[in-house]
Amino acid sequence: MKLSVQLYEQARDLIADRLGLDFPERRRADLERGLARVLRSRPATTPHEVLAWLGALPADSHEWRRVAADLTVGETYFFRDGGCFEALEQKVLSALVQSRRAEGAHRLRLWSAACATGEEPYSIAMVLDRLLPDRADWTVTILATDISGKALEAAQRGRYREWALRETPAWVRHRYFRRLPDESFELDPHIRAGVTFAPLNLAGDAYPSLVTNTVAMDLILCRNVLMYFTDEAQRAAVARLQRALVPGGWLVVGPAEASSELFSPLTAVNFPGAIFYRKTGAARPDVILPDLAAPSSPHVAAEPVRQPPIAAAPPERAAPAPADAATSLQHARALADQGDLERARELCETTLARDRLNADAHLLLAAIHQERGQLVAALAALRHAIYLAPDSAPAHFLMGCLLVRQGERRRGRRCMETVVGLLTPLPRGEVLAAGDGLTAGRLLETAQAYLESR
Ligand SMILES: C[S@@+](CC[C@H](N)C(=O)[O-])C[C@H]1O[C@@H](n2cnc3c(N)ncnc32)[C@H](O)[C@@H]1O
């Protein structure tokens, strides 16, 4: 399909705005091919009509997610870029595991952003399976997100053709895959169960956020996707990914994407065959903590601080006014963002000890429990949050995510339907109370993506 100059420019700008994807003149044919695929699914429409139709739809809507799948290459395979996985296994993850063991903090949070059909996060899950013989004693989150619902569905099926295993050593195949009569390979159910899939547009603003479980990451793989973004979308995504990392956390990009300028807020670290980027420096200086061991919270034990030092404010002695509770929750959120989940939890519980009816504190506590992998405690806190604030869309959303993770799809779907019902009447740009900066439109689209993909 050939587009006129005007239509090509209109399509290019619209796609850059909604998906972050860049289609300069040299990739014009790719755009035209992708748009031709979109047109095939809408017979009797002209390119002009398709662009007008898409232009009226919000980013992350179901239709745009399909367009994203038509416009991008989902090509991936297990253990893609051997040097990267070697460095991950032998240097980065082994050192991280060792230091967490030494700290007695058996917790890891990893994220494959733009995971396509799942080969990348599952490869990481296999690496961790080898690094953690005592896996049962660890809380490990492997989050895997992509904009394409189709890719996420395939990822969750966990069945692959031989071509996806072209770089997979024979012993890994034997250990983690079962060959089926139709010559496909079925992934070990334990590895499959270790990865949580969710829809997420990297060109959007739904991350980092406690609600989407995209904070306090030790390691983010964002490979072979930023290279398709416009400069502006790349910069915005890198800034968000950086914020999603704990201090000391790692960002891994594709070999063709390494750029000292783009990743300049992070420090480049060279390994044989791979360059990774590291978030150095201390915790955010604006985080000032109330004294957790203040007399008003005698049940809270002061613990050694695992993260870099955070300045402490004088102890609070008087009972706090509501504004104090809000400030405490703000501190707790900032701590959780930095991965200091233990102190974030303590601060939430201190706040709740003073005000059991604080729905925001229950919700934040639930998100923190989720991050710590304590799903039962998270559900209990959410029940309080929803009881106290039945109209809280973030609380229903989180409940839906947790239920889906626990295999309760029907109940999870009902929660997502509630989210859609609550948010549909609101202006899309409205920032949600206790939603960690999320807008109504963004959460609505994410809930809709869940409903479509499950
Ligand atoms: C080439 S695959 C990368 C897979 C894997 N990370 C790897 O390196 O092998 C690119 C993926 O990026 C996804 N993608 C494209 N635009 C995206 C966006 N705006 N947000 C999230 N994912 C996006 C596509 O759906 C596709 O699955």
C-alpha cells in the first residue's frame, strides 16, 4: 500500500504520539505494510478513514494495542544474545543473590519490559532456577509486560517451536522443556508459574507505579524495543525505567541500543559481550523519614537500614493530624519506590495503628505486601481498603491483578469490570486518589487490556 506524503506524515506523527514508535522515511515501507494489515481487519475503509478512527481512540486502547502488534516485530528467542545472559548469570544476578543472602533479604524483583512471546522472562526464570537452589526461601517477582495482547497470550501458553530454542543449550532443553507429539516444546510448568504477565505500553505513563507493580526493580530488561522509538519517546521511557529501579539496580538493553547519551543518568558497565546500565547513587534525597521507633509506635522495631542512608526527621511525639498521615504515606511510598519494603510496611502499619480507617494506608500496605510476594496479606489489606473505600478503582484493580495471579480468573475479571465501571464516567486525565499518580484513563485502559487478554 502506498500512502500519499500527507497521509504518511499524519500516520507517522499519530503513531509516534500513541505508541512512541518511530517511522522515519527509511522505514516508511514498514509503516505502510503495518497499516495495510490494519486495513485488512477493517474492510471497506480507506487509509484516511483508518487514521481518523485511530486518532479518536486513546493510546493503549484495545485497537491501538492491535496496531502496535501489526507495526512491530515480535521476533525473539530463548537466551537471545548469549553474552548478555552469561553476564547476567555469572556476574550480575549471582552477585545480587549473594549480597541479598548476606543481608538476609531473600527477595528479587525483575522485569522484562517488552517481553514479546515470553522467551526473555522465561530465560531469566531458568537462570534464577539454577542460581537459587533454595528457591522456596525466596520471594522472586519476574514481571513480564508487552503492549501486544496477542504476544502476551502466546507467552502464557508456554508452547514454542524449535526455532525459538535455536540458541538454547541441549541440557537446558532437556531440563525445562517437554517435546510434544506435534514437535512443539512445552515449558516446565514451574518456570511458567514463576512469571507474571501484564499489558503495559512503554510509551505511556502507567509506570513506575505501585499499582502496576512496576517499582523497586533490581533488574529491568528492556531489549530490542527502544530502538524503534522516537528520540523523545526513548528519553521519556529511559527516565521512567530509571525511576522504576532501586538504587544499585540494573537496566539491560539490546546490543544495538547501547548509547552513553541516552542512558546518561545511569552508569555504563562493560562485560565481555554486553553493556549494562546501573543506577548508582543514594536514595532520593527528598525522602525524609519520621522516626519509626518514636514513642507513638512502640510496637515497631527499629531495623538496620538496607538501602543507602536516608535522612531522619525528629521523632513525632504528638498524635498526628490527618495531614501527618498523608505525609507518612508519602514517605512510605517513596521508600517502597526505592525497594525498602520493610520500612515502607512499618510506616504504613504505624499509620494504621493510629488510624485503622485510613483506606489509603490499607491500599498502600496491600501494594507493598504484593511487592514482597505476600499475596495473602495483600488480599487481606485490600479487603479493608475496599470496605472503607468501595469506589477506589486502584484497590479493585490491585485485587483483580492478585486474583488473576492466584489463578482466580473469574473473580479477577469481575474486579477489572468493576474498575471499568468506576472509571468510565470520569475524565480520562483525572489523577486518581491513592493511585500513585495514575490517571483514570490510563488505569481504565490497563483494566480493559486485562479483560481482553484473559
Ligand atoms: C523485538 S520484540 C523484543 C522481545 C525481547 N525483549 C527481546 O529482546 O528478544 C519487541 C516487542 O516490543 C513490543 N512493543 C512495541 N512497542 C511497545 C510499546 N510501546 N510498549 C510496550 N511494548 C512494545 C512489541 O509488541 C514486541 O513484542
